[in-house]
Amino acid sequence: MILTTNDVLNIISNISEVIETNRQYLTDLDAAIGDADHGINLDRGFKAVKEKMPQFLDKDIGAILKNVGMVLVSTVGGASGPLYGTFFMRMGNVVSGKNTLDENDIVAMFEAGLSGIKERGKAQAGDKTMIDAMEPALNELKSTLSEGRGLKEAIEAAANDAYNGVLMTKDIAAKKGRASYLGERSIGHQDPGATSAYLMIKTVADYVDKLQQ
Amino acid sequence: MILTTNDVLNIISNISEVIETNRQYLTDLDAAIGDADHGINLDRGFKAVKEKMPQFLDKDIGAILKNVGMVLVSTVGGASGPLYGTFFMRMGNVVSGKNTLDENDIVAMFEAGLSGIKERGKAQAGDKTMIDAMEPALNELKSTLSEGRGLKEAIEAAANDAYNGVLMTKDIAAKKGRASYLGERSIGHQDPGATSAYLMIKTVADYVDKLQQ
Amino acid sequence: MKKLINNPDEVVKEMISGFLYAYPSYLRKLDNVDVVVRKTSPVDGKVGLVSGGGSGHEPAHAGYVGKGMLDAACLGAVFTSPTPDQIYEAIRAVDGGKGVLLIIKNYTGDVMNFEMAKEMAEMDGIKVLEVIVDDDVAVENSTYTQGRRGIAGTIFVHKIAGAKAEEGAELEEVKEVAEKVIKNLRSMGMAFTPCIVPAAGKPSFTLDEDEIEIGIGIHGEPGTHREKIKGAKEIVAELMDKIIIDLPFRDGDEVALMINGLGSTPLSELFIANKEVNEYLLGKNINVYKTYVGEYMTSLEMSGFSISLLKLDEELKSLLDASADTPAFKQFK
Amino acid sequence: MKKLINNPDEVVKEMISGFLYAYPSYLRKLDNVDVVVRKTSPVDGKVGLVSGGGSGHEPAHAGYVGKGMLDAACLGAVFTSPTPDQIYEAIRAVDGGKGVLLIIKNYTGDVMNFEMAKEMAEMDGIKVLEVIVDDDVAVENSTYTQGRRGIAGTIFVHKIAGAKAEEGAELEEVKEVAEKVIKNLRSMGMAFTPCIVPAAGKPSFTLDEDEIEIGIGIHGEPGTHREKIKGAKEIVAELMDKIIIDLPFRDGDEVALMINGLGSTPLSELFIANKEVNEYLLGKNINVYKTYVGEYMTSLEMSGFSISLLKLDEELKSLLDASADTPAFKQFK
Ligand SMILES: Nc1ncnc2c1ncn2[C@@H]1O[C@H](COP(=O)(O)OP(=O)(O)O)[C@@H](O)[C@H]1O
Ligand SMILES: Nc1ncnc2c1ncn2[C@@H]1O[C@H](COP(=O)(O)OP(=O)(O)O)[C@@H](O)[C@H]1O
Ligand SMILES: [Mg+2]
Ligand SMILES: [Mg+2]
Ligand SMILES: [Mg+2]
Ligand SMILES: [Mg+2]
């Protein structure tokens, strides 16, 4: 299975909608252990992405993703802006010049994006951040694909594991980001960034699912 | 009937207690149309009077009242401080050097005190101030006495008319004091200063009543 | 009542103590009375400026004692005028031989207490004059009533009379310029929430979540009327309409502007109000010469603000521009 | 939510507009980005100082742009770090040839955004250094975590690094003195009530009428723990115990003190806190050299305050004493 430029544009547009729908939810999660702006921040960013979209239409996938990253960096602010921005820019780098993505491209992109986040934020799995949704998702994506079970199933499994990662963030204390100031008091609350990461992965899974039907 | 220095000291001490008891009530009345401090102000003043009382014990009635007035002026502040202060000082002036008070003294005192208030505050009956309790009380005191009905009855009648004056303040708009800023909006609310004036007159009436039993 | 205090009855005493700890190089307190004077009082050959009022308006008035503004501030109980003996001691402490000007806000209590003090000081042979500030256009003016209140515009009187006195002017001249300020000064305020006098322990009035109070003073008293909440632009227009028409301020006038926070309105919101006021004035071709945005005369933790406009001429401009150095008002020339 | 605003999503834009109306002689805004710089930027032969952060902390940071303090402030959305492109434009606008120092508060977001901007400016050949302020002792320090937050003590970094830069010092020297301030600086805060991010429309947490939150930051986030309300003396002692022990501040030390209101705590209450802090320090024989009481770094309309202590030496004293003239921080030498 292969994703085209058009698919990528559709997915980005779907993500924008999902973020808009979940703006209040993500903000409420952030209110509990942060500063009540995660949904507001991402929504501002993806609204800007949507506005700039027409300018990307004739570009290759690498350029599109890099541009999305740059728009996010320059409009989201906070912690999630540079992190998601870096994520998309690094993904774009890996597929620079391409107009289609195969399974290997997708793994490579995700891998590069996640290491970008880790470099930028100096966090790791278990710190109660977006990484706790992304890292299990990436691992599951790779292992499902290596078993030859195809992209649709692999991304579905990845989204599942991202969700489990989100739930797991409830059980741990934050070590990075604003929630870390709460220490043990952050236990019991779900991480907003992990949640938004899951929502994005789930959006990809849903798209691929529809595509294959 | 005659009041002695000791009676005057007792009455002042009773007034202090009545003000303390009604501190919250007077403050609440002031909250509605003023700045929520009338009870607090008077209570601060009469507490200071009580504290200084031992120094007045060997003085004549004129000196006692002047001293009470000066303590009120220097501790109450606001509008009621100079007004009640002037009231007591002027009363003291009229009976300077005396150790007993007869009916004429009492009328003269009250008259002098009330004109002091009017001079100081430039208000008159109907402006929704303490004058609306005091002026009817003074008039009633004089007319009852002139009918020869004795001090006890006269002060009781005066207190009654003071109370009617207080009730009347509910029906009019304030022209002086803080409540005047509310204009028509002050209608429906009872004036705190008229109320405290009534309470003081009533305290005198109750004392004289007990004295004669 | 959630307050950072120890005891509701000790609020003024403890506040003064903390104030003196903060500004030892500016101020000292007189013995036995709640009066704060410049460290170097009396200043020889300078008219002394005395103001004051109830507490609860911080930084007013003690925060304005210093070079280029007041010589003394008398602090009453919360929202209660100071007493004559306090004011009398203040006058005595700051008279540098050229007499003393009392800057009084037009409240029955303040006027009476200051005038009693004036009489006392005059008996000592001190020359004392007074001005009465009544800038609040919310209240109808009438000779049958107490008249208008003095609110945040008073700071302009302190500033400009203070600059004049600092120049070495005579008492009558200082009074004259103070009166010029008062004549050209108009203010009006509104509130989103009431405040709580510590010793009272509860708010003077209550407002619903969607109600605002227009024409509020600075003592937690209710205003002239109540409305449904509306946007900053509409609120500003309502206040400005009354302010502008009253003097009136006209096309081509130059003004000083103060956006004064009443206690808990964030500075960011005061700046939004300032934007609206500026756009309103642009529409009327009234030119803002100088702007002050901040908490100048508060009403405890009340949420709300007031707007003050002062029409300027060359003399007022140059006095407004003069440098001032007080705890709460610092300005380089 | 009762706010003096027009539209929750336009708060920052409109606030900046009102801010510029108020201080045209001090500041100008860069085109297309929410960055405020000195009117005369870049200042030739002077190291440029850039700070910033989320909005909602007014007067921080734009209020500190001016002589003796910052050259530029970058304004993010409410409680959200500014973006790298904003900071990059700020760096470019204030580089007077001697390089630029970034003063960053230690939040994941701020650090990442400022560092991305630094990389961008360095590619242009501009010399950029940074310091990270982490004065809040409420949070345990650890290399495994983000570490401590930067809160109101940051103003001391602006003031002292600003004075050093104004003297014409080199970038490395300005950085060095900024780091000396950070090393000797400790703060802690508490809140009586939460605040409401305009776009969120409701408070981040709620407190009962008898509860307080200890160890609060400046972004409306919950603190380290919750307690029953208590008196100013006890609250101050709890904060001071943590502050003092951390550096530690010792018998004979000289300090600068800041009592910072978080938004709606009346100045009178901050002075009461100041009295308690002074009495606490007297008991430890720690000498207060200079005191700042007021709203320096707020958290919208949060009620509460923080205490900052800076241990001084002769260099820091003389830089702290230097004159400064910015919209929100004016000081005569
Ligand atoms: N160092 C980090 N590495 C990875 N993710 C992080 C890091 N710090 C914070 N995050 C993520 O960012 C989210 C918060 O984003 P957001 O609320 O938009 O920014 P801010 O915390 O600046 O307000 C957190 O829930 C967390 O998942
Ligand atoms: N000019 C005046 N003449 C007579 N009484 C007045 C005048 N002004 C105010 N008062 C009385 O003073 C009362 C208020 O006293 P108080 O609350 O102690 O002072 P303040 O108004 O300064 O807070 C009013 O209820 C009114 O009865
Ligand atoms: Mg957040
Ligand atoms: Mg009153
Ligand atoms: Mg009063
Ligand atoms: Mg944020």
C-alpha cells in the first residue's frame, strides 16, 4: 500500500479537524496538570496550517511536511510548538522530493520525527509526555509491519498502543514539561501531549482504514 | 428629675455597649448605601471613649462631654466622627462646669449639639442623615416637656419620634453624605447615621426609665 | 474572605509598618499618628502639600509622598477619612514656612476632618489653604447635595501642584494651579466585582456573573446603575460619553489620560481599555499628550477601572512633565 | 468569566495595541511579529537584551523594555512561550554589533523556542548567548527533570544585566553578571484564588473558601500542595523557610527583596507581607538593602504573591542602584 501527496494533504486536513474538535478536551487535560492551553495552542497552529495549505498543493510530500512543521513552530509556541514542529520538519526531511510513501518511508519518517522530539525536548519514555504515546506506537508499527501484516493493520495496532501509552501516563509522575512541577501530584492525570499525539496517529489509522475499503 | 455626673458616665458607658452590640447592624446598613463602615467607625470611637473614661471620672459633666467629643473626633474619622464629635463637644460647652443636669440643661445641650452637626455638615432635615432622627426627637422632647409631662416621658417620646425619623429615611433620597452618590437608588434603604442617632437617644430613654423605677 | 492579613483590625497599622520597611530612604512616620511624611520634611522654602483619605486605596496616598508630589499623607481606617488631629500633625510637620495646601477629595467626611484640622493649624499661625477634588462625573452635580466625588484624577492634582510647589511657587500660586487642574479634570469608573472591607468581612454589594456596576466610586459603594456585562469597547464608550460631554472636551484639545485599575483588573485588560479610549479620542480628534495606565487609586480588591481625562495647556503640560520621585510615582523629566 | 476584554482570542493583540498607545516615547513594535523593542533600537555599542514569555504576566515583559533594562520583549499567547521566529526577529532588531543576551525563564517551551531562535540568529552571524532563570524553590531541583521554574526574581536579572549592558560591558560580561544574579536568587509563591485564561474561559483549578495553594507558579498551574488558609505571618514563614535554607541565606547577608503581587492581591496586603518578611529577616540578621513591592510578574487576575530574595555583593548593589527608565520600572540612581 502506498500513500500519495493527496493522501498526505487529506490526513493533515483531517488532523486539523480532529484537533479543533478536541480543543476543549485537550485544554481541560492541560488545566489539571499544566496551564490550560494545549488544545488552544494546537488549534491555533493547525488553523494556520489549514490557511497555508493552498500554498503547499503543488509541492512534494517532503516539502509539505517541512512547511507544516515550520507553520507549527511559528504559531503554536509553548512546549508543543517546537516539538510537533520539529516532528513534522524531520519527517519532511526524510522523504524530501517524494510524491509517494511506502511502508519503509512511513517507518523512517516516524522514526526521524520521534528522535527529533527527543533531541529537542530531552525527554524519554516514562517522563509523561507525548513520547509515551509515540514510542510504543512506533515500536508496534515496526513489529507489525515486520510480521508482514500490512500498513492498515500496522497503523491500527500502532494507534492502539498509543492509546495504551496515553492511559499509562495516568499512572506516572511527570519528569518533563510543566506537569513536572506538580511532582507526585501529577499522578492520576492523563498527559495532554500524549493524548494529542494519540489523536493524530488515530487520525492516520482511520484514514488508511477508509482508503483500503 | 435631675441627672448627675454619675448618670452621664453611666449613659455614655451604655451607649458604648449599644454601639458594640449594633456594630454589624450599622455596618450592614452602611453597606447598602455607603461604604460599610459606620458600625466599625463608631465602635472604634466608643471603645476609645471607654478606654479613656477613667480619666474623666473626676471631671464635671461639661468637661466629660467635651472629652468624649474630642475622643470621637480623633478616633472615628469619616463623616460620623466630626459630626458626633461636634455633637458631644457642643453639648459639653453648654453645661460647662455643671455636676447636675435639669430638664432645661438637657434641652439646651441637645439643641446646641444638633446645631453643631448642622453647621459642620451643612445638611438639614430631609437629606437622609442623622439629622432626620435627631431633629424630630428634639422637637418632641421640647413639646412634651413644655406640656409638663416630665423628663422620662419626654425622652421616651423623643426616642419614639427618632425611630419614626429613621423609618422615614427609607422613603427619601439622600442629599448629603456618601449615600447621595446613589441618588434615587438610595430610596428604600434606612440611613445608618439616623439609626445610630436613634440608638443613642433610645439608650438615654432606657436609662432614665430605669432610674425612675 | 481570603486576604493576606493577620487580623482585620490591624490591617492599616501593619500595612504602614510594611510600607515603611520598603521605603526608608523616602519616608518617615510621625510619632503616634498614622501620618507619613518625606524623610526630609519640612522642606525649607517650599509650600507643603498634604493629602490623605481612608486606607484601602493603595498606593494612594502614602505612595505619592516624595519629590515632586506630596509632603505628607494622612492614612485613615479602611475607607474612612483620617481624623483632624492626624491632619493637624501632618500640617505642622511639613510647613516649611511658606504655608500648606490641603488636597481633599470631596467626601463629607474628608472635607469636615480636613477643615477641622485647618482651623486647628491656623490657630498656630500656619497659613493653610485647601482645594477639593470632585472629578467623578458619575454623580450629578448640584448645590443641594454633597456634589461629586473625588476619585483617581486626584493623582493629577498631586502631580501638578507638587511640581509647582517644587519650583518654589507661593501657596496661592500652588492653590491656583491645583484648581486649574480640578476645573479641567473629569473621571468615571465601573466595577465587575465588589470589594470586602476587612473589618466588615463581606462585600458591600453583590453582582451576578453577568452584571456590572457603572458609576462606581472608590469605597466599595454601589454605583449609579447596574447593567448586563458587555465588551471593553462598549464599556469605554459609555464612560467616555459622560466624561467628554461634561467639560466638554473638544476637537483639538490636548489631554492627559489615566486608566486606573481598581484592584484586581489585570494590567493587560487596562491596556485593552487604553486602546479603546485612544480609538474613541482619535474619533473626536482629541490628542493624548501623556498616558498613565496602572493602579493609582484602588478600592481594595475590587475588579474594575476608571478613566480620567485632564485637559492641558502649556503650563499644565510642563508641570506634568516635571520629574517626580515617590514610591509609587516615578517619572524622568 | 468577567473580563474587561472584547474577544478572548484578541486579548494579546489588543493589549499590545493599548500598550503602544500608552508609551510611544519608549517603544515601538516590529512589523508582523509580537515583539516590542526600544524606540531607538538597536543601541550602537551596547549588548542587546532580549526576554519574553507568554502573555498574562503584565507588566512582564514588555513593561521592562527601556533604558537600563531590556532591549526587546517577545510576547507569546497567554501563558504560551513566544515562537522562534518572533525571538529571531527580536534578536536581529536589537543587535547593536556587540551581540545579544537571551534571558529565558526555565520552562520547556520557553527554552526550546528561544534556543531555536538562537540557532537561527547564529546562522546570520549574530553572537547570541543565553541565561536560564530558575529561581522558584517550590519545585525540587533534579537533573532528571525539567528543573525549577523561573518566576518573579527574573526582574532582578533584567535590572542588573540591563545596568551592566548599559555601562557598555561585553556580551560575556553581561552574561556572567546575569548568571551571578541567578545563582544568588531564590523565590517562592502562593495563591488564594486561581486565574482564568481568557480563551479557556474557566479557572485551571478551584480552591475552597478556606483553602490556599502553596508553591504556585505564574501560569495558573496548581502548586505543590494545598493548605487551610492561615495568617500572613504563617504564610510568609512557610515560604521564607524554604527560600532561606535553599541558597542558603546566612547571618550577615545583604539582600534585595521583592514582594510580587500575582494580580489581584491589594498592595496593602503586599505591604503586610513585607512587614512579615522584614521581621523574619531581622530575626535571622539578614539585612534588606533594597525592597520592591508591587505587581512585577503577574498571573492574570490570580490572587496571591511571591517573595524573591537576591543575595548581594558590591557589584550587584551598584548595578541594582543604577537608574532605569522603562514603562513599568523606573528608578532614580
Ligand atoms: N520535554 C518534552 N518532551 C516531550 N514532550 C513534552 C516535553 N515537555 C512538554 N511536553 C509535552 O507538551 C505538552 C504540553 O504542551 P502545551 O500545553 O502546548 O505547552 P506548554 O506546556 O508550554 O503550555 C505536555 O502534555 C507534554 O506531552
Ligand atoms: N453632611 C452630613 N450631615 C449630617 N449627617 C451626615 C452628613 N453626611 C453623612 N452623615 C451621616 O453619616 C452617616 C455615615 O457615617 P459613616 O459611615 O461613619 O461615615 P462615612 O460616610 O464617611 O463612611 C450617614 O448615614 C449620615 O447619617
Ligand atoms: Mg500547556
Ligand atoms: Mg460609611
Ligand atoms: Mg467611610
Ligand atoms: Mg503554555
